[in-house]
Amino acid sequence: MKVQNAGDPPESEDEEGVINDDQEKGSSSKKSDDDQPKNSGGTAGLTDADIEVLRGKFPILRELSTGFIKGLTPTELMNLEKASMKRGQAERFKDAEDKLTTNRQDLGLSATDVKAGVDDRWTRLHDGRFLGGAGCSATTLWLTARERIELEGHPPISTYDMACMGLAGYITPRGWIELANPASSKLSIRLFNINNITSRQSSSRAASAVEDDAEDFTDLAEFQLALRAMRSAMMLVMPWNFSVAALEGFLINSRYCREDIGALDKQAQILTQFADYITKENSSRWRNKEPFITAGEMRSFWNAFFLARPQSQLTKKKNAASKFAKATGTKEKSAFVDICFHWNRGQCNRAAGSCTSRMGTVLRHVCDMKIDRDDPSKRCEGDHQRCTFHK
């Protein structure tokens, strides 16, 4: 074996050729590796048919090219669809507001041409009954009706379907007559009390009886049911009249004026008088071509009505608390009396002035005999023991 010095040329061309061939093989193998396509978990293996199926499942993919979809991983596809769904929900919410605003602006431009026809309120109904609801204020609707409808309204009937609302048989014949007349000053909520349906007086004198012939409500629940029947009937008789709905809305929002009359007796009678007062005021406003009393205005009318009532009628019954305790099953608490009970039984040995309760209140050594059954706070207070003087 010959030893070559550094820098000497190769001994033969064959040796140099062998070296060059190996280098060429190494470089060609690297080049072939670089030319091969890489797939780092993408969807390159999907066919065109698979992509069409995905586009049917995920609408966002319909806007993307096939090559771009094949380059995405399954995780990236799912994140893309989730982002699309969130964006769609935000657009739908915005679209709902924009749609309502646009429709409101188009009301004046898209007026409906109502053709003349026949309507008998029974079997032949005109197309005008099925138009979209009026978007104006309720008071504007009321005043427009006043200009186009006769003072006493349309002829009354009683064939309205109250049974569909579960209120069949709640309205007296007199109630239907007065309800159909927006100018009536005899409309009373008592005419919508189911207890008056079986009354011979209200049925035999329906044409001439006044609202005073109707029976009063016995409790608040009866009044609430009659108010619901009155409001539901008004929806059928005069769909444009929201005066009763305003009254009901005020009473519901104020919890039937609980703050003012919650502790008073005969709450139903007080609310009945207020409801009749409002209906009479609305009938007067109808005659004078003025808007009805809305729920927002009702508070001032209630305050004026309530303060104008005699104070003697606003007092609580003496046995009202006992009735409430019996109805709710709770034990009525008696008023505290600063008299020593044990001394009146001969069981207290403390000196007068030194006897105290558990809370530290000084107890008097006087007679605790009750002298008024309706007022437990009234005692004899004589200078003697109850056990020795009252036997």
C-alpha cells in the first residue's frame, strides 16, 4: 500500500471516480427526500367526494377551495366551524333588531290596500280582520276608533267564544250589553262575577237592572277572576280597547294595592269600587274624545280615590287578626303588657319596683285582669292581685 502525501493528486481515475459516485448517490438521496410531499396530520387523503360531504355538513367550507381544505387538520376544521357558528349567532341577533327596525321604517311605504267586502261577524269575515296588529300607541288606537265608530259602539251580542279561555258562563247578559257600549256609565266589574249568573234577579231584569243589583265579591280571588273575565271579554268585543287591560296591569303590578289595603278588611269591595270608578272615568273620556287612563296614570287616580274614602272605612276590623291567624294556622301574638303575671297569681315575692322581665323591663304589681275581650292591652290595673280580687 502506497502512502500519498497531502495535496498529491489521486493515483488513478478509478479511485477518484469511486469517490465521486458515492457523493452523487448521497446528494441524490437527499434530493429525493426533499421532493416527497409531507402530511403533518392534514386531510390530504380526502377525495373530492369526501370534501363535498363535509361541505354539506359544514356550510363554512363552501366558501373555501379544495386545496385549502385538504391542508387543514380535523381539529382546525372543527375550530373553523365553531367560529362560524358563533359569528352566525351574533349576526342573527343583530339581524333580528335590524329586521324590526327596517319593518318599522317600511310601515309607511308598504300600506295594505283593503278592498271593500262583506262582514257579518259570524260566518262571513272580511279580510280586514286578519291584518297585522297596529303598531301605534294604544291611546292613538282608542282615539281613532272614537272618530270612526258610533258613540255607543256596535250592537251587542253574547256568542263570543269565552270557553276557549276557560271563562264560559262568567258574564251576565247585562255585562255583554254594557261592555259593548264604550260610552256606558253602568259598566261594573260585578257584572262579570260568576255568582251573578245563577241569580234570578240579574237574568230576569237584564234589560232594566242597574249595576247595584249585582252581588258583591266575597273575597279577593273572586274579584281577580272577574277582572280577568272582563279583560278577556273586552279583547273579543273591542280588540282596540285596552282600557281594562291597563286597569288589570296596574293592579297586578301593585299587587292589588297591598301596601294600602293589605291590612284592611273587605279588600275586594274597595277594589271593586275603584274598578267601577275607572270604568266610569274612561266612559266619560270616550264621550269627550279623550284618551283612556293608562296603567302609568292609574297610580295618581288610586291615590285620589283612596285618600277620599272615609277614614272609618279604612280601619282594620278588631277580629281581623284573629281571622287571619285561624286561616293561616299561625298563633296570634298578644301585645306585651308590663304587668307581673306571677304576682297576680301570688307567686312573686319581689318588692314593687324591683320586679323585672327577662329583657330587663320593670313589671308593675297591679291587677292584670282583662276588661275588654277585643283589646288585650286593656287591663284592670287595680292595686290588688287578680287571684284574690277577681274570682
